[in-house]
Amino acid sequence: MATVKDALNAIESHERECRALYKNKKPKWYRYGNSGYPFIHGNSDTAIIVEDVVSALTLSKFCTGIALLGTNLLQSHIDVLKKYKKVGIALDKDASKKAVKILDDLALNMNAKFLLLEEDIKEMLDEDIKKLVDKVNNKAWGWMNDTY
């Protein structure tokens, strides 16, 4: 599992950002700089899209974690995602509708799969993360599947 120090170092090297400490407070994510690229960690040809850096770092033991740094998918993100053989979309449960829209946006360009999460990736055990990645690599593709 990624440590806080790993996350802070990764954030510092990618782009300065901060997250609000309390729900319903702004900013949820704030970026310094104008990079339109996601945070990427890992070197697998299977990628899972998440909202935040810590989740991307947590996934990187088993696949490439890609943090949108929010829930918006940009054309620059799609351009980056095209290089992966399989892509899973695993946004937090409260962003499931956004995840389905992202799936619609990606479906024309690549093999993409929607993953409905019951728990935050940052809090998952390694064995559960491995199951999530295995689901993305499964040959049976579809937009609505098991929850994790």
C-alpha cells in the first residue's frame, strides 16, 4: 500500500494540488499550473482511472493507476489512455454517474469497463485490488458489473 510520503512526493513531482479537509468545502482538488494531463503511476498495459493520486498509487502494484485529479475527463486524458490495452473506470461511488459518462466517452476509442466501487480504493486490501484488476483484464466486457 502506498504511504503518505509516497503520495506527497508524487504530487510534488507532478503538480501542486490540495484537497479540502472537510466535506462540502472548496476546493475538492486545486491545481497549481495548467497541465491538462492526469497523474500516472505504474507501467502496466492495463490502467484504472481514479479521482485522486493516493488511489492511483495504491493501484500501481497491480496495474497503472491514472488519477484524473477530479471527475472530469479531458481530451488530453483520452489521448493518454489510448495507449493502454484495457482501461477500468473506478471513480468513487458518489461519482458513478460521471463514471458511466466517462465510459461512454471512452467506448469508441478503447476497451473500457465501468467498475462500481463499494469501498474507496485507498482502503482496499491488496487481494481486493487484485480482484478489481483481474475484472478489468477479464475478456467479458460490459458497462455494469460486480461491485467491489
